Amino acid sequence: SNQDNKPHVAVLANSGLGHVIPLLEFSKRLVIDHGFRVTFLVVATIDLTPVQDQLLNAPGLPRDLQVLGLPAVDTASIVPEDSRILTRICLTVEASLKSLKAMLIELSSPRVLVVDLFCTQAFDVAGELSIPTFSFFSMSASMLAFSLYMPTLDREVMGEMVDLPGPVWVPGCQPVRLEDLLDQVKDRKNEEYLWFLYHVSRLPMAAGIIINTWEGLEPGSLRALREDSFYRQVPVPPVHAIGPLVHEDGDAEGLRSTDAECLAWLDRQPEESVVLVSLGSGGTLTREQQVEMAWGLELSQQRFLWIVRKPTDASASAAFFNVGSDEEDDPTKYLPLGFLEKTREVGMVVPSWAAQVAILSHPSVGAFLSHCGWNSSIESLAKGVPMIAWPLYAEQRMNAAMLAEDVGVAIRPSVEEGGKVVGRKEIERVVRAVVTGEEGKRMRRRAREIRDSSVESLSHGGSSQASLAAVCEDWKTKSRGCEGELYA
Ligand code: UDP
């Protein structure tokens, strides 16, 4: 078929994997299921990590999905060295988006632009070209509610939010305990707070908000976003819940040899016996915590597959900008002496990165010790796997609270009294509880119910399938912005 006849959508993502992964999957759905041609624009830095490179240059992507890097930004020259993670992302995006307008013109104005939460400058640029712009929100609906309420909190709270006398109340959200607040709002004097506030304040400029969740998982928050008087008066643009978007590792990206080894190892383990331990694209443990983790896993005497990284005391998201790099390659250099030998019969250790979705899909996996990033959380739920919640950074503590307390699919280990670590005994306890205990059975039943609701939402006539189909229909009938002709 002539590709020029296909309606053209541009998608814009910052290079963080938690954004690239779901947006790439979203783009695939547009191309494969809905007949669009998609240009996937990614904010490029001059130093793409091996994992980013593998995803974006995958040979198996559909022909009508073209990945283009915006002119690469040299982060070292624009980002002060002590910047926190979100500041770093936002400064890079801001520099990179200087070339967005020219890029969109060169693409002869796609009819719609879809952007992630930290690329909201695109609303202005695309507005000048009359290209309707949608936001893709890659966190929970409850977090979307929190984000849309942020400008109000910013006005009404005088001091630091962490000094409030009790939990933070937000319409459409369970009350947020102060210790569960996302990192970005804990210190209002930090630039990271201002960046977060800037982007969430601009969300209402979107023509619509596409969100990676589904009615069966977050009915209350989704209803509040549509019906609560606060959100109606903002007003919040239409919210389209189209999740869960779960990429299948291996179909396009191709499995690496370590992935094949993991899957072969899982083939030899009993059903639902293995705990997957994985902390997202950036998560790292402190040295002290890593030692406790190793001991806890060993003491539990349960099977485990641990995607392990070099520990560091510097930050809980230290691997964010170098995941998959060589320094992670040899776990004997950073795991407790003798650990690998002692656990050889029950454990498999993979450095840095593995095909998480393929692993979660394997019948031998019985639990997931996860940092509760939103993508990881919904991948676990879509596969019916109960969780041990191990939040580290960003909004993960809010996700952990929701998964443990509202959804009932996760157990949350407690930190040792007065200490900063979760002790080995506690790790032993939670691992046993989920894999062999009654609590684990209950959580697994609940996780399966949620999985079934996700399957239903994506099947023909289901809520997520219908929302995406309606959005696509709307995009197909949208007339092209006249700028396409002007600049042609
Ligand atoms: N992931 C993976 N292999 C790994 C670690 C992470 O495939 O070893 C994927 C995971 O499946 C998810 C994404 O990376 O799709 C991480 O996104 P999430 O929102 O969970 O966390 P973030 O990395 O943004 O903190």
C-alpha cells in the first residue's frame, strides 16, 4: 500500500526507558492495529545507553514505524553535575526541543502529536503549526490526579509538604502519607520540584490525555478525573485509559543471549516457584542493602532470578543513565563473597538488564520483587504475578501503597527500626510469605483477577480497546492542519 495514504502521527519521547518503552509499544499498536504511519521522535543524547540503542534500533519494528533522534544534545555541557534526575531529563528535553519545530515542518506536519509528560514545551511548538497535541501519561491514574492537583497544592501549602501535619488529600487519590510522597515534591527549593510543577501545570493544554492504565484497575481515580467538580473546573481534557500496554520482549527487540539463558533456566524450575528481583531501568541498592538482599534471598531458601547491579550509596537511581554498561558485567566483583557458589542450585543472577516481560510471562515465576515503577507494576499485573514492593525513587512509594493497600497484590517489607535498610530476616519473611504462604495465595488470586480484567479491557469491546479505537477514529477524521500545505 502507498504509505502516503496512511494518516501520519508523530510521537515524542524523552530518552528515559520508562517513557520510551510504553510509547514505542503505543506506536506499534497505532501502526499494526489502526493503520497509522508513525514517526517516533526521541530526545537524543550523544551517549545512548546500550539498552536504549537496542530498543530504538531494533530490526523488527514495523515498516511504518520510523524512529528518528532529534539532534543529539551534549548533556555534559548543559546539565550541572549535581542535578537530580528529573532536572537532568528536563534540561536535556528543553535543549533538544529547540529543533522540534523544524523537524515537524520537515515531516510536513503530522496530523497529531503525542508527547510524554516531560515534553510539554511541545504544546507551544505544535500549536504554532496547528497540530493537535496529546499527552501520554505513563504513570497511574491516581498519579495523574495528584499531578493535576499539584498547582493547587503549590498555592495552598505554605511550607514544605513533608512538614504537613497529616497525609495529603487529593480528589481521586487515596490520602498520600507524607513518607510516600514522590521525591520531586519533597524539597520545594530544589529545581526538580519546579520542573515537575512546570510540566504538570501544562497538562491541561493537551487535546487529550492518554493513560497507561485501565478501568478495572483504577475505577475510582478514572471516575474522579472525569466527574469530580475539581477536575471539571480545571478543566481536565478527556482522559483515555488504554492500558495495559505491555510490550512482548523478543518479538521486535530480539532476545539477547543472557535472556535465552534465563528462560532456559526458568524452564527447569517448578511452576510459580521463582522470585524475580528487578529494580527497573535505573534502580540500585546501597552496599549495605545489597548485602542484606543477598542474605535474605539465601535464607529464604526459595528460588530466585536476580537482575543485579553494582551497589552504590550515592543514589537509588544510579543506573538510570548507564544501564547495560560494562561496569555492571561482573557480579562477582560486587556481590558478597561466596554468595554465587552457595546459591548456585536455586538462584540465577544476571547483570544489569534482562527481558523482564518475557520472564514475568514464564509459568515458573511466582513473585516479583519490584521497585514499583508504573510499567513494571502493570506488567506484573497483566501477567497475574503478585509482588514484593520495593520502591526506590520517583512516585514508586505511591504505587507501592496502592498495590499493597488498595489493589491487594503486593506485600511491603518494613524497614528495620531506626535503620535505613530492610534486614535479611524481613526479606526472608516476605519472600516466603509470597511464594509459599497463605498471604501469597490471596495475593496471587487477586493478581489473577486483575490480569483477567486487563485481558477483558483489551479484548474487542473492552474499555481500553474501545478508548483507543475512539481516539484513533477521531485522529483519522481530523483534517490536516493547513500548515502542512503552507510549508510544503
Ligand atoms: N525492564 C526490562 N529489563 C530490566 C529492567 C527493566 O525489560 O532488566 C523494563 C521493564 O519491563 C519496564 C521498564 O524497563 O518496561 C521500566 O519501567 P518502569 O516504569 O517500571 O521503571 P523506571 O525504569 O521508569 O523506573
